[in-house]
Amino acid sequence: MFKVLPLVLIVLVAGLVQGQEWITCVSCGGSGSYDVDVVCDHCGGSGSVVCVTCNGIGNILCPSCNGNPVYTAPCPTCNGTGFTEGGICAGCNGEGSITCGYCGGTGWDSANDTPCSLCDGAGRFTCSICLGSGYSNPEPCMFCSSTGLITVYCNDCDGCGYIACPTCGKSCIMACPSCGGRGTITVSEICSVCGGTGGRWE
């Protein structure tokens, strides 16, 4: 089977056979082609495209709170009890609850093999003296309005649920991945002067 020889090789062989002198093409320097810059089809020459990370919005959901920046947490002033301390409650020794005397704190009625009916299976009762706070003479917590809970805002997004896009930094655009932000791409074209031969024989 015969192989198809490149055009440049055919021209060179033909010239050698005829004893001619090879003249290198001054346009392409003998390469038969040259590089040219053409407008990038992906970005239309602008060098930038819509940011793929944020879809052109400029922000993304805060990864710390996943877009839910406001939540509740136990009040640090009253430890979630809703009351501020006065002194350790003598009724429950500061525990806020007392052991059920019928089931001994197990929550189970062993005689009847059923949950304790006195404490409903909890094994303990909220202390009636301190109302579960563990302190004597408890005062309503002013910091949480006696709810025991406070509203907390995510520090990473300042409570808005979003942060600036790490890719575009809120600009909503990014460098075109096809041209690297240049707006053009380099392609190789056959030399129009020598037709891709790189020169001629004379």
C-alpha cells in the first residue's frame, strides 16, 4: 500500500530531482503555517463569562448556616432555665428536679411491670420550690425574658444567610475558561503565500 506524502515533502523531492534551489517563504519562515489570534467563541471576545459558582448572582449560601442565619440557643445568663440564680435550692440540691419516691427514679413500676404512673415514667419531678432552676428564690431572667432562649445570628454571614462568591468576589463574572480571559484564542492557519509548502524551488 502506498503512503500519501505530505505536500512539503513532495515539493522538496521534486525540486531536488530537478536540481533547483530552495527559496524559504518569507511570510511563514518555512513552516508552511502561522499562528493567528481569533475571537473566542465562548466569551465573544470579552474575556469573561457568567460566574459558574454563583450563576451570576454574586453571592452563595453561607456554608456555616446553610442559609439559615437565625437560630435559638440556651440563654447564657440563666443557662436556659429562664431564671437567674439566687442560691442553691435546698429542695433539690441545685439539680432542678427530685427523684420520684415511688419508682426510685427508674421510671418503672416493677410491681405492675408498667411505667411509673406517679411520674409518668420520667423518674423525676420538677422541683416545686425552684421551679426547675436549681436555685432558691429564682428571679425571671431579664436577658431572655424568662424564655431560656436567645436569638443567635450567624457570624460568618452577619445574619444574612449569604456570603460573597469566592470565585468572582461579587462581580458576577469570571475569566473565560476557553481563552483564559484574553478574549482571543490562537489557531494555526496554512500560509496563504506558499500554500503550506514553506517555500518554493527556483
